[in-house]
Amino acid sequence: MEVSLPGFLLSTFFLDANGRDQCDAEGFFLGRLDCGKNQKTAVIDEIVCCERLFSFYNRLGEVQIDDVYRLTKGKFDSIIGWFRLRRNTVLRVSLRERAVHQSLLNYLTHLNRADVLFGAFTGSSSPNDDTKSFDYSIWTLNGAAQGQFLARKVTIINLGHTAKDAYECSLLKVTSDTLTRVLSEFKSEDSVSQITRVYETILGKLESLGKSVNESQDEIDRLQEDIKNLHEAIELKNTSSRDEREKETQAH
């Protein structure tokens, strides 16, 4: 089985994740399974982020199904997996994540147990916090090995490199204020021009954000230089004051 994930859905998710400061996150993958002649593909159409950690399970990893219903807002049957975003960690399944996954399988009866996805996303920052990096991996339980997780190939659908006639009329969704504002501008257009303009608009906003980050970093560098100069001036003044007091003491 492979996993298909739209590029702008993933980039918007990481953009929102970056806005969460240093907070971890978790939620659900919504989508569908496409069963071809020789290949099964899990298609992620929507990413639903929970408002906090432990929103649908307890400390032991036991899923509270009523909370899952509440968080997915009538789309329970569209769940094809869940995910965790954890900062500065290695991409492997923890013991608690194994427990949550096993518990969730008991409720996702519309899927085969080996088809339920678990995704781990991790992010890190450079020492001066001006560069962000993200990585990810998506697994399913290996039906041939009890309790073992198998990493699945993830195909990222990039809008700029996909044939226009391959687009469908439905909009992919993510729980993002940024993306919601962008999409609201294009509801009346046909699907091809709509997706093309959405891509161009999001790209423009990302470029604008990058420019803003660079300008902010330049301002930070200037402020750091001013602080350094002030420290040196204070140290010079303190040294001068000590020398004057020593001369006065020697004179007496």
C-alpha cells in the first residue's frame, strides 16, 4: 500500500505547526482507500488537528470514542488514520503511540486493521531560529508480523507538476485559517483555474512570509549589534570609573 498526500496540504500543515511555537500536536487523517488492480493507495484529503494533546485518549493510550466522534464532526467514517507532531524527536513509533493505535483499531471497523495509518511528523529549528526543518513518516501495522509497524511509501502530489486534466472538482481541506482565507476567494471558478490560482496565491503568500522572516532576522541582527555596543560602552565606563577611584585612593 502507498500513501498519497497533496503538497499544499502538507505545506499548510507545517505552516500551521510552525505557528504553534514549540507545542506538539496530534489529530486525524481523513480520506479514502483507492483499490487499483495491482496497488492499494490511501489518499489523504483532509488533516484534522485536535485542540490539545490527549484529546481522544487517556495516559494509558485507551481511546475515548465519544471524543473521536466530537473531534471529527460527523466524518468518523472518513478516518483512515491519525498522527502525532512532536518536536526534536526521532521518527519511530513510541510505546504509547502503539497503545493508542491498537485501541483505535477496535473502533475503525470500516477499515482493515492493516490499512489504518499512523503518521509521525517532527520539526526542528536552527540555533538562531531563522531556519525550520520538518520530516515525516507514515506507517501501518504489518499484517505478517504481529505488532510490527511497516513504513509506507508517501507520494506528495505537487500542483505545479501534475497534468491539469488530472484534477478533480472537489477541494482538499485542512483545518487552517490561512488556507481557509485563500480558498474563500476562489469558490466560483472552475476546478482547473481554481487550483492553479490557489497554488499561485499560496506560493505568493509563502514568498511574502519568507521575505518577512528575512527582514525580521535583519532587525534582530541590528538589535543584537546595538546591545553588544551598549555592553562594551558600559564596561568601558565601569573600567574608567574604577581607574579614577584608584587614583583618588592613591592620592590620599
